[in-house]
Amino acid sequence: MFDFDGTVVDSLEVYTGALLEACRYCGVEAIATPRDVLALFAGNLFEGLRHAGLDDETIAAVNRRSAGGYLDAVARLRAFPHMVELLTRLAATRYVAVVTSNSANAVSSCLRRLGAQGVAEVLGSEQGLGKVAKITGLMARFPGRAPCWFVGDTTGDMREARLAGAEPLGVAWGWHAPEALLAAGAARIAATPAEIATIVASDEPAAPQPATVER
């Protein structure tokens, strides 16, 4: 499982700009600088917005506006070097998913533009505002398979992965420093995409399929 912004794509400027514009549009004064945005990712983004004083209606409005601004800027986004190739490589033997606080629609659009072939599904804000439930839901579809890695770049990613029972794997090129990721519970830090492959695919089984859920 991969986070997207700051992990797969170099999107700090675009994401921060879209969120700040949305906050201004919605009259949110508590989030006014790029530093304010980064602070939201110390934990879950939407919990951070609540702690900043936003009610659920305002959060929903900010999220919609921000997602629209991000989608408008998708053409400017670039993947970090070798990340698209890594997703494709891992997908040959693993079920690869993106779990993000961003809009699944925007992320899927970006993945298509980048030519990424390896992502089986994207779980974004449309599927829930927290990553914990989305991670646990994915893991439940693959019973008995351990470890399940979650690759991310913020302290919030590491904390939510831990809460969900996944193994948090931090990347050294993201929005938060490696030292902060380790302090937040990262099991490992990957300095390069190649190190991600080494860590998560050291014992590559046949490509797994989700467990069938009876309805």
C-alpha cells in the first residue's frame, strides 16, 4: 500500500497551493501558510482540520474545493524518479493499492497520465476520511498475508499504518524528514525506490488475489 502525494509524486507545491486556496475561499483563517499545511499531516489530515477549528461541513467544502484545484493542476505533476517503474514491478507479484487523503478521482487521473500500470485500486477521500479504516479493510481481504507494508512520507502515514496493523515504511524524499518518520513509528526508511522493492519484495510469492467476501 502506498501513500501518493510526497511518496509517488512530487506534489508539495500543487497540493499545498490547492489546499490553501480552498481554505481562503471557505474563509478558513487558521490554515494560511505552507507550514500550516504540513502540520496537518502530523496525524490524520481531517482530524488536523478539526483541531484547527473546522466543522464537518467546512471540511467537506474545503476538501471539494481543494480536490478540484489539484485536479486542474495534474498536468504539472511529476513522479519521483523510478516510482512508476517500481509500481509496475511490484504489481507483478503483489497487490498494489494507493491509500490517500486526496481525491481518488484526482489521483487516478494522475496515475493514468503518468502511465502507471501497477496500481490495482485507489482508496481516497471518497472512500473515507481516515487511512486506518481503508488500510484495515484492504488487509482483511488478504487474510494470513503478513507483513502488509504501507509506504508513506509523513508522520501521519506512519502513525495511521501502525494503528491499522500494517508495517510502516517511510521514504526519505517526502514531506517529513526521515528522523520524524522513525520517531512516529516507521519500521524502516527507504532512501531510494529500489530499497522499497528490496524491503517489501524480498520473499515474492505468486501474485495474490483478494479473498472472496460472501454477501
